[in-house]
Amino acid sequence: MTDILTLTMNPALDVLTTYDKVESTHKMRCGPTLKHPGGGGVNVARVLHRLGASCLAVYPAGGVTGERHHQLMRAEQVRCHIVPIAQETRESFSVHELSSGQDFRFVLPGPTMTALECQTCFDFVAAHLPKQFLVLSGGLAPDVPTDFYARLTQLANAQGLRVVLDTTGPALNAALHEGVYLFKPSLRELRDLTGQHLPDEASWKSAAQQLIQNHQTKVVALSLGDQGAMLITATHAWRAQSLSVNVQTTIGAGDSFVAAMVWGLSRGLELPLAMRYGMAAGAAALLSPGTALSQASEIHRLVDQVTLQSI
């Protein structure tokens, strides 16, 4: 039995290229491509593996892109369980604009999964629940039931496992209704969830603690982009500012943050120290192009630079 299981219901083969300035109508002859195995839980598992965690990545895959995705995961020696599906695994295409440093991300909807394929994914996870953490990360592929994560959360809660949730839309609402351990929204996602404007730090903290009081989550790790992050529990809140690093990409920082924080918690670290590792991993992910994600050596190098302020 593994300590941590990550589930990705709509993985992607991430393709990154570069161009000087993105323009409409013109043919843009791009630079060389980088390809990485992607999807929320896949990325989390890749970083957990680098940190030495006992982790299993579970995801559906099909077609040529699904096979290429699996080859890249094998190359990184990440433990995987793949559920074969009939349709093709999607690609996710990103262009790094050299003139501005901005990333333009084109996210495709993904394959339509049959009811049997969805149930096979569910049954495997239900039969192989981990010892410590179930990480449900990324959106759902088309036709996956919106209560898919919710039903798995219910099973995990019944066995005393901690669920980490990083998704959006109806699947998010359904899973929160069951109550998770840790929820990692962006500020935009928290605004969408609450229907509130949330203009300042006090309102961010209040909205997060309302979720906790409603028993939807025990911990909120709120991503604030270049403004850092907040960690909120029922009784405490901390703020961390972003580290200053040489940014090569803006992709993958959130997944790296989740991975390092879960890694820290799985080792028995207190929440504030686990968050410091998460912040370090998020910053480390910015150092490499595409979804190369953070390396363990960079995480350990940067963690001492992270400071938390109680708020």
C-alpha cells in the first residue's frame, strides 16, 4: 500500500514551444518543442517522486498521445497505474512569448470516457486507497460524472484518509460537500466558489474560514500568484510572499506547491513548515521551461528563504 495516491481524470501530453510575439492571422513559425507528461495529479506525483515519497499516479490514457505520455512517465520512473481508454489522451499546448515572458496556454477538452472506463478508474482507486493522502487534482474529462471526486472523498473519509482537492466547477462543489482535508484554490477560484468580490487579505481569510466552518475543508491553501499564498485553518492563518527567482515559465507552480506540501505533511511536518516547502516548490517550478516542474535540490535550497507571517 502506497502512502500517497494521486488521481488525474483528464491527463494531457504537455507541448511547449516559443515565439517572439504572438499575433493573430500570421503564421508563427515556432521554436523547438518540449514535451512533458501533464495533468494535475500526474504533475503532483512527478514532484512527490523526486522528493522520495511513496506515491502512485493513477490516470486513464489512450491512443498515441496516451502511449507517449506513459513513455515520459516511465522515463521519470514514476509509479503509475494506467486505465486504458478507447479515445485519445489530449494534448495541452503552450507558447512562451519571448518578448514579454508571458505564457499562452491552450487547453483542449480531452477524450470522452465511457461509463465503464469511468467505473474502472473509480473501482481501482476504491480498492487501492493509500495509507495517508488521496490527491484529487485536475479537471474531469467529458462525461465523467460530476460527483466522481465526491464519491471517492466519501470513501476516503470513511477510512480516515486525508483528501487533498485541487479542481474546479461542479466537481469541486460536490467534493467539498463531502468535506476534504486540504483545498487549494486560486483567488479567482475562491471568488467563483463564494460569489464574493474578495478585495483584500481580510476577506480572503474570512471566505476561507467560512468554508472551514461549513465543514467543507479543514485547511485552505490559497494561491495568490505573484502575491504569494495564504494558509488558513479554523484558528490560524499565515501569509507567505513569493520568492524572487529567474522565471522561465508560469506553468506547474501550483501542482509543485501541492506536491511538496503533501510530502511535508506525510513526513509529519507541522502545517506552517509544510507550507514553506510548498512555497519553495512553487518557486522552483518557475526555474525551468514547460512543465518540467520543480527539482528536489531546488526545493531544499529555496525553503530557507521562505518566511511566514501570522495574520
